[in-house]
Amino acid sequence: MKPPRQPLFVAPDTYRLRRLMDAARMLPALGVGLMVLPMLWAPDPGGTRATSTDGIYLFAIWGGLIAAAALLAPRLVRPPPEPRDLRDEG
């Protein structure tokens, strides 16, 4: 019989940095998904589409992606924290 496994522990600083890196990696996929969304909208009953609302939507998404990247970038510049020896913290 195998002994029970110890749960893996990751330091909070390292965990937050990894989640932030994951968010930065997902930002382009989120952008593509949001940019494709207007193609799924149903056209007006007359069969024509108002490109003005689609254009405003696309520029708003573009600006939102720039703002999100600007918020994430400064936090990703810092070097990863040094690993601590948790046995000494008792």
C-alpha cells in the first residue's frame, strides 16, 4: 500500500506570478474571441448591418485589450521571487 501523498505547496508569490503569466497568455485568445463575436450577431430584419455599431464595439474591445495588457505588463517585469525554505519558518 502506498503512503498518502503530501499536498504540493507553492509559495504565494510564485503562485500569483504564475497566474498572472497565465492571464497574459490568455489575453490574445480572449481578444480573438471577442473580435469574432460580431459575426455571430443576427442582422436587422431588413438584412443590412450597421457597421457603425460593430466598429464602435471593435474599437472598444481593442482599447480594453490595450488597457488589460498595460495593467498586466508592469507586474510581469519583476524577476520571480527567490524560493524560500519553508522548513525554517516553523
